[in-house]
Amino acid sequence: MVDAPLPAPVGPLADIAALLPPRGALIGLDLGTKTIGVAGSDPDRRIATVIETVKRTKFTAEALRLVALADERRAVAFVLGLPLNMDGTEGPRAQASRAFARNFARLAGRPIALWDERLSTVAVERALISADMSRSRRAEVVDQHAAAFILDGALGFLDRLAQNEAGTDFED
């Protein structure tokens, strides 16, 4: 009998950061009930760009598509948005994201970092409205832009963490 591979580590980005190599692309995910927004970073983790929106159908099909996107980009980890309540507590959506992460960890083949995504979709929606994007076009792209917003926040955190570790903490 062949042993099943161990699930990838899942946890807050602050904990997962120590498991990441110094370079390597990251894949950001905005998990919705109907779609999953996907974004990616460059290997130096400076820029988050939109990739696509994956339609939610069956878990295995979704997971395999996400792994294929990560493989194409040689990504070293996933960053999954964790939709906390405004007071920092976890509601049903955060619990659903954690359950997705636990299940996805069996197939992901790389760490899954959870990142607070409060107000990401609201911020992106406002930006798309101010860019004069039509309602139907916004609906098509909002999830992937939310994934880029989540990933951008995580990239900023990792950059600040690296500066602190190098003793080059620059205050804003």
C-alpha cells in the first residue's frame, strides 16, 4: 500500500512565512461561494497581478486547476483570504475558508497561508467603480482583483518581515 502524501502546512501567514524560501512566486486566492479569484506574484514577491476566476463546481476540479496554475508559475505557496468579521472574530465564511484550506492541503503540494481579507472585495469594487467599469464587467473580474488585493497585502507583510529580520526597518 502506498502512503498518501502528507497535507501541506496551513496557518496564518505569520507562521507560514518561516517555511517559505527567500524567493518564489505566490498564488493569492479569494474564495467565494460561486467563484475563486486567483492572482499571482512575481518570483521576487513585489507585484501581485490578476490571473483568472475559477468557477466553483466540484472541489477536486477546482483544486486541480489551482495546482495547475501554481505549477505553471512555479509558485512556492498559496495565500488564501480569510474573511474575518470586522471585530476579528470568525463567522461561517471564515470557517468555510478554513475547511477549504484543510481539504486543499491534501492536493496543494505547497504551504497555504491564511491572510485577513476584511473589506478586500469592498475596496476592489470601489476601485473598479471609480475606473468606470460596467456592473457586468465588474462582476466578471472582482474576485480576481480581490485575490490580487489580498496577495498585495500579504506581499507587504512579507517585505516588512524581511526588513525587520535584516535590521533595516524603515518607518513610513
